[in-house]
Amino acid sequence: MGWTQHSFGTQIIRTAAVLQLLMGNIGRAGGGVNALRGHSNIQGATDMAGIFDNLPGYLKVPTPADADLAAYVKRITPTESKPDPWNSMNYWSNTSKFVVSFLKAMYGPAATKENDFAFNYLPKIDRNYSWVNIWNDMYEGKIKGIFAFGMNGVMIGPRFEQEYQRPQKGRLAGGLRNLS
């Protein structure tokens, strides 16, 4: 966090990246620098799946188009820029192993090769469920209420003026209906 919180934070991050390049560490397991995030909960949100489109371990949440495990893994696995393994260190070429390990951890003995390691148990998202879109849906009256814990969704949005509109009769800030 300290690296990014300076007036010259961008230069510090660039310097770290250049040092890693000079030492030949980019693309090598264990060779990177600490995760450099913008604020305190981003690390947890991405590592532990606190974001709507992430599963633990930086895996993407399946969509309805992912008919089975093979289709899902193919969609989320980055392709190598240079196919020769000595020319491209593609850590994410192990995505299928990460996914199977995650599914086994989630579903235990119910995750077998015969049932795609219980892939179909995972929820699938059909649209963008980010806070911005949730607030838009509330503003348009599509969402009648929401429980949000551990954060202030109004304060994190890009359009504070819209999200924290002046409370109207029967309404709370952000377009939430007053249930009392």
C-alpha cells in the first residue's frame, strides 16, 4: 500500500517493474512483487472472491454460455503469446488444474471426474452485477431494497451526486425505499 500512496507512486511502481524485468523475474513463479493494489480491500476482494465476477484464486465466475467444465476452462484460460514453453512463461496455462482444485475444495467427494468435478453446482452470472449497475437499477426502480454490510456503497461509486440523492418522502439516500 505504501508504494502507491505517494504523490510519485506511479514512478515507484514503474521502478519495481523495471527491476523485475532486469532481474528476469517477470513471468516466473515466485518472481513477482507484492500485489500492488489501490486501496485496502482490493487484495481481499480479488483473492477471496469478494467481487461479483471472481471466484477464489482469481478464477472467473461461469456464465450461462459455459455449458460444461471444458468450455469454461477454455474461455478463461489465457493463450500463450509464444507457443514454445521456453519462450513464454504462462502461469495461467495451469488454469484447468486451479479450477479442478477449487471445485474439489468446494464440493469434496461430490466433485468427481464423471460429473465434471461438480462444475454445474457453481452459480452462473448473466450480466454485470457491479455496484455501479446495482445503483443504476435502484435509481431506475428495478431493485426495491438491498442489504449491504461492511461498506458504504454510496461513497464508493463514481457518481456520488446520483447515488446520494436528496432523500425524498418514503425514500432513503441512494434510492432505497424506507421500510420503516
